Amino acid sequence: PHSRMKIVRAILSAAAVVALAGCATYSDSTANMRSDFRAGNFAAAAGDASRQCKGAQGSGDELIWLLETGSTARAANMLSESSNAFERAEKLFLKYDAEGGAGIGDEAAAVVLNQTYLPYTGYNYDRIMAAAYQALNLIELKNFEEAEVWLKKLENFQSDAEAKNRRRIDSQMAALEKAQSENGKKNYDVGRTLANSSVRGKLAEYYGADFLSPNAAVLAKGVYTNPFAYWLAGLYFSNRPADMSDKSRAADFFRLANQSCEGGNKVAALDALRAEALANGSAPDMGNFTYAIFESGMAPIRRQFRIDLPLYVFGETLPFVGLNFPYLLPSQYKPLPPKFSGGGKNADFFKIADMDSIISREFKNELPLVITRTVLSAAVKAGAQFAAQYAVRENSLALLAVVITGTAYQLITNDADLRTWTTLPKSIYIAKLPTPPDGIVEIGGRKVSVDTEGSCVIVAKQISPTAPLFVRKFNFKQK
């Protein structure tokens, strides 16, 4: 009996060690970086992101850390480092495109292990914002030729977003449906689990009543696109048009930006009128204006909640198993735009992108896929444990080992996938005023000297009301 207890304790200890080793989530890994970023200590946040990115090289987490590195380095005015990170991220996006997303082997690992074992392949909003930030980096670095390439890529990303998202979700759902059956027989009944009224009620608390809507992937194109990206493309091509077609495209981009904003955007609407005049020859240029882009707050992070739910495996009803599901937690910090004035005139800021809403829409579109994969993964693991227990049912010590090891395995492979680009802004605003003759404008109580001819842009960023306001500027002139 004494040696028997020693064996039991050893099994328990090993299970505990394994369980504890698997408990770090992406929100844990990003905690220090997010804390520095929230405080406005962008250089420290960029340093942490860069270190984590080096550690993730070659892994399924490399893309998400490249995105974090790109945005934190950009905020810290480390534009070359930011540009390099986004360049590398784009290569990974292309690689995943060529492979059709996560491979079959990755999908199998996600079912047997959990969704964090799938490579992070990115969302539409990731790719669109990465391209927008990269274009801004290159414009600020006066690398206009490369900036133009990225703005054209951005246009493609926006137009392809809806179809690409729908194809990806449909194909992955079909793969998961196939994984539930073998030789025409349904081994794992995810639908039966989700039909449980208490399970549906708990999921609806976090996701809303329509969380498993069959048309989750069939949504209006506007919810995928980012109006800020359209506006930025319009601003560039109206200020550096190569020909008449660029002037017309600029007017189209401004119109799209205005139409994509709920309730419209006054700055984008005025820019569209001016660009139309430029395109039809009634205006010589876009005029002498100073714009301000204000990035407020931080994007939502992902947390997880637990539900105890029944599983149906090989026609058997297994005991309830606790599963973790992800949800979006919006940042509570949303600094209001600063005062912006010049030449005795004040300019109002208008929201051009609600990143919370853009991220939330794509998150909700993924939910049927995420929920199905989570339940199926648990069912496969529970089925394996059930079979192992049956095989050693006559040996009590072996049975105990199987139960303990199986429980620990469920625990360490049960975390939800909490990876999301956390250092994006919560909202983006734009404002515009005629550049005063003295070239002095004021933003957030700070005087900024700008060029009196052409379009000038001030980039301002504040993460929380108590954090400092960061300001820099650029224009579209070669020197």
C-alpha cells in the first residue's frame, strides 16, 4: 500500500507539473508589453515585442509577434524597425495564402491538442492595418515609390476581404464536419452538445443569441473594410498623383471612406469633393491644409470563460467536461481627441475607424468555427481517455493513472486561443483645417510648425487619459 501511494503521488505530481507548464496564455505573454504601451512607454513596449518576436521565429506565433513589433516600433518612432517587421509579416501572410491557411496537419494538431497549436494566420483587419501602417511608415520615410506599392496592395486586401473570409470559414467548417465522422458514422456529435439549452444559454451570455447563426460568414462587405485605409489611400493619390487616373481613384477612395463610416465622415466627404474637382480640372491641387490623425486607446484583448458541458462520443454520453472559450474584452481607456487649432480656427475630429467594431465583427464571424473546433477537440480527447479507461478497467492502479493523466491532458490542452493584435488603437479620428499663413498649428496644447504649402499631416497617439500625447508630422514632398 505504501509503495502504491508513492506511485499515485508521483502520477499526481507529474500531472500537476505538466498542467502548470501549459497554463501561460497569449494575454499573459503580452501583459508587460501592454502595460508599457498603455503608459505611453512605447520604446519599452517595442523592446519587449521585439524580444518575444525573436523567440517566436519559425513558430506558429511569429506572425502575431511581428504585428505587435510593427505597431509598437511605429509608436516609438522607430520607423525602419517597424517597416522591417511589417515586411516580414507580409511574407508570412503570403505563405499562409499559398498554403490555404493552416495545413491539414495543423488542423489535426488543433483537434488533438488545442487551437493555440494552429499557426496564427491573421485576420482581414490585421492585414489591412499592417498595410496601412506600412504605407504610413514609408510615406514618413519619404520612400514614396514603395508606399504606393503598399497602398495598391491595401486596395486589393480591402476588396478581397469578404470573399476570402467566407471561403476560409466555409472550408474549415467542412473539414471539422468531416472530422466528426468516419466511414459514414458520426463518432463525435458536436451539434448535440450545442443543442443543450444550458450550454447555449451560457454561450449566449458572452456572444449574443445569434452566435451560431448559419449565415455568420455571409455579411455585408462594409464590415470587413477599414474606412481609415481608404481615406489614407485617397490622401496619398490626391497629393502625389502620377496621372489623371490617380486623381479619379483618390476621389473614389475618399467616397468609399465616407460611405464606409456609420453616419459618414465629414473630413472624408470634403476631401472627396476636393478630389473630384482635382480630377475634373476645376481645382489645381488639394489646397493648403493640415490634417491630424488621432489614434485613441488600445484594441480589445481576448480572455476566456469556462463552461461545463456534455460530450457525445461513439453514441455514449460522457460526464460533463469544462471547456474554455474566448471572448473579447474591450479596453476601458478611450482618450478623447485633443484640441486642434490654427490661425484662430478650431477643427473638430471625426471618427474614421472603430477598431473595436471591426475586430468584433470578424471575431463573431469566426465563432461557429471556434466553438465547433473547441467541442470537437474535447470530444476526441475524452473519447481517447474513455477508450484507455475501458482497456485497463481490471487494473485499478493503471486505471487511476489513466484518469489522472487524462484529466491533466485535458487541462493543459484546454486553453482558448487568445492571440489577437493587442497594440492596435481602439479608434482612429481625423481632423482638417486650413494651414495658417504662419505655419503654426496647435494640438493638445502643443505648437507644431508645418509647411504652409500643400497637405501636411500630424500623427497623434494617446493610449489612456493619463498617458502622454505623442505627436509627429509629415508631408508629401520629396524633401
